[in-house]
Amino acid sequence: MTTIGFFAIAVFGLGALSVVTDADIISVPDTGQAPGITGTIVAVAVFAGIFYLAVRITHPKFRSVWTISIATAFAHMLAAAIGALVVTGDFVNALAVMGELITGGASVVILATAAIAGWAGVALRRTRAKRPRWPWERDDIDEN
């Protein structure tokens, strides 16, 4: 649930950033959509993997959110650059994509989104919440 929330908020956040700044997230010529798609897929995978490791323990720590968010933002940026390198075959374009993600604010959006989703997931895990149960599923029903 947390990973899906991260993906949804990241897509919304990047879309909102694009609308507010009236600019493309990645406007490097000849790159197409591959860097953005690659970056997002890798970011979701890294978020899910590190988040899983963070909440596996009995009492997860909120300080793991730092690792989750920084690693996710870095993976997003690196995967987008590799996607641009594969598409264009030019190392300078890959560096330009990384630069645009940093200076355009997309990396900050991914960082903040991963931090919010990671914090929510750790908080949910720390509550030891259980699935909801119907009244007839309870074990303590008195039989008359």
C-alpha cells in the first residue's frame, strides 16, 4: 500500500511541478519519455526494496525514512540518466538530464514523496494495526 501511495504521489507531484513551472520535467532534446519512465520504475523498485527491509524488524525506526528517501531520489536520478544515455548514446545528455532533475526540482519532489510515504509506512507498521474483522469473525462471541 505504501509503495502504491509513493508512486501515486510522485506522479501527482511531478505533474504539479510541471504545471506550476510551465516546463517539462526533462526537456533535453532527443530523449523522449524513456528517461522518465525508467527513472520512475527504478525509483518505485528501490523504494519498495528499502522500505521492505526497514519495516521487517519488529519495531521499525523512523530514522530509516532518511535512507529510504535519499536512496530513492538518487536511484531515480541515476536511472533517468542511464535511460537518456541508452536512448541518445551521448554521455553529455545523460548529465544534462541529471542536472535538469536537480535544478528543476524533480529530485526534491521524489525525495519529499519518498519521505512522506516512507514515514507513513513506518508509522503504520509501528501501530501494529491488524486487518478489520466482521462481527461474526470474532472469537469472543458468546454462544447461547
